[in-house]
Amino acid sequence: MKTFDAIIIGAGQAGPSLAGRFAAAGMTVALIERKFVGGTCVNAGCMPTKTLVASARTAHVIRRGADYGIQTSGGISTDMAAVEKRAATVINNTRKSLTRWLEATDRISLIRGHARFENAKTIRVGDEKLTAPRIFLNVGARPAIPALPGLSDVDYLTSTSIIHLTALPRHLAIIGAGYIGLEFAQMYRRFGTEVSIIERGPRLAPREDDDICQAIAEVLRSEGISIHTNAQDIKLSKSGQHIRISTTGNPDVEASHLLIATGRRPNTDDLGLPAAGVALDDKGYVIVDDHLSTNVDGIWALGDCNGRGAFTHTSYNDFEIVAANLLDGEHRKVSERIPAYALYIDPPLGRVGMTEREARATGRPISTSTIPMSRVGRAIEKGETKGLMKVVADVDNGQILGAAILGVEGDEAIHGFIDAMHAGTPYPVLKWAVPIHPTVSELIPTLLGGLKSGQ
């Protein structure tokens, strides 16, 4: 049996960074990875999908060339094999770079294979047994596949497999209107594919407020994407060479390709966790406390598998919290984290804190303010005026509770709100900031000036 100071299962966003911190502190670390170093972000998530989004946006801007006085002739076409190759290059270069760093770092042993617990202190990888006083789970998540009638009879794609397409689908049907589904919908529409979104609920991006949801739908419809909401009793079947999607309350959709985008599930079902006594919730997420400790002493869970965040930046923050607490003598907590994320349609949605609906549910007196992007000079100059800016604040103490920017550069401009909320700065203070012109962020003081009580 090999003994280490720490064992980390999974080389996603949190795992390698934590291994590096432990190694720098003079500890030996076993980092176990069954498949690809880098996790979802590098191999099937952020990096390849945003590379594809960039290719799709290029096609969109070229088509709009005449709007900017730039003449194009002969039309454009998508070389899907070249698009896929570009994304694959980004994946492979990042994965190789991270692997080289891990293999070259003293005190880190990168072990390939499937890890399973034999008990709370012992991990088996193939024929080898490893033990350590500290064990960290960073095993991530994978696409969740719903039990839909007829699904076993048809071919379908997931967010992992669709990034490897080298030929353009004629018609892509997407079941699910969360963030993953919406990004692929717009992306493939801009590549030149007919796209239909099928959503069981009444609206797209159901976490968001109604006005944001409606604006997102307007953006997608304006580009020719067909949206079918309230799609109940989804059934799938073959129709010649096509896939038929039948629902109650909507016309049937016949598509050449089908993407299932109905959420993700944690990779916790084949780790032997019962042998270690690690508790899971009813969805399979590892239950952790505010310091990311499990119910078993000496075992922590970081990243997507703990259900406390589903983003690369929250996974990395999990690493920061654990490292600060174990190595720096701090007492960081997950509950101190202000939730923030982005939806990378174009224009993007940047979101932080509570929605208006969530804020009102707390019962506190709140104030809201909105500005359409058509009033933002930067958006006008760029010819991209779709969307809106929105902020929610507490009337009594002036604290910003949440904000959303659905608009050009919204994923960057939202950081003004993120930073202010983290610092606890009351919104009247920000009203006197002097932002740079012309930017999207320069409208933040104006937006805050529209806050009124009793809304």
C-alpha cells in the first residue's frame, strides 16, 4: 500500500490546484484521474463550447456585414470539420499543458485509473491500494439522461458528444431550455442549422425573472430558432431517417439530430462511497458542510459533485476555501460566496445574486430598476441593442441584492456589481462612481439612479 499526505480523486478545476498547494507545502499528493486531465471545463464544457460560440459569432457578424457598411458577396458557409478541429486544438493544448505541469511537479503523483473506496482511508486503483489521512472528491458531473418514451430507439447527442460533430446537422432538436441547451441552439443556428427548442416548462432559462426570460426568447426567435414551451408528455420515435419528437400542446418536430440538454448528474455512483460511509442526497450529490467537509472525518468534496455550485469558478473557489482553511489558518465558508454566472448566448447574460422573484420571496422591502440596452451608447455604436440591464436592492439598507445584464459585454460588465456586492458597498455610493465612456458599465450609476422604494 502506498501512503500519501493527501489523495485527490478527479483532475478537474479544483483538483490540480489543490494538489499544487499541498505539494508547495511539502506534502505528497496522489491525484487520480480515470479519463482526461482538466475535467469538464477543459474537455467538454467552457473551453470547447466557448470556442464554438466564437466561431458561430464570426459567422453571424459576417452575415451582418452590410449593417456596418461592409459588403460581402457569395454568401458564407460553415466548414464544420474545421470548426470542430479548432475546438479540439484548444482542448488538446490545454489538457497537455496541464498534464505536463502535474507530471513535472515534485511530490505530485498523477495516477491514471478508476478510484474506488475500500474504506474511509483506503482507495483502490486497479491492483494498487493508496491511503492518506485526507481525501478529496473532485469527480464532477455528466449529462443527465431522462427516461423519455422512445429514447432508446433513437440516436441522440449530449453536451459532451455534440462538440465533436464534423458535419452540420440539417435540423437540430434540443430537449431542454437551460443554459447548455440555449447556447447550443444559437450556436448551431448561426452555423446554418435549423433549430427547434423543446421545453417542458412555460419559459426558457426558468431560473431567471420573466422579463429576462422574455428577452432571451426574443433574441433567439429573431434569429429563426423555433421555440416550443409547455411541451408535456415528450415521446420520441423514428420517422424514416429522422427523429420525431411528439408532445402535448405542440406540433410534432422532425429533426435530423437530437440533443438532450436536461441537466447534469454527479459522478458519485461508482466510487464505492458506501464503503467509506459518505452521505449523498437524493440526487446523488455529496452532502458537505460550510467548509466542504463530508460527514466522514478526513473526506471533503469539491466542485460539481457537491451540489454547491455548477460552474468552473465555483469549483475553483471550493479549492480556495479548502486550501485557505487547511493551509492558511483561515475560516472560509461556502455560504460567504455570492452566486454569479453567465449564459453565453449572444448577447450574453451576466447574473449575480438574487433575481427579483427570489428577493421578493424573502419578504424584505426591495426596489428594482431596469434600462433597455437600446439606451446604452456602447450597444448603439456596436449595433447590438438587444437585451436589458436590471438591478434589485434592499430599500432599508441600500445593499444590492442582485443584478442581471443581458446585453453586449454583459458577462464582463456584471463584475461591477459582483465586486460591489462582495465589498458590501451600498448602491448610493456607486451612484457617484465616474465610469469610463463609452462602455456598458457606464450605465450602472444611471441604472442605480432608477431605484425607488415600494416597487
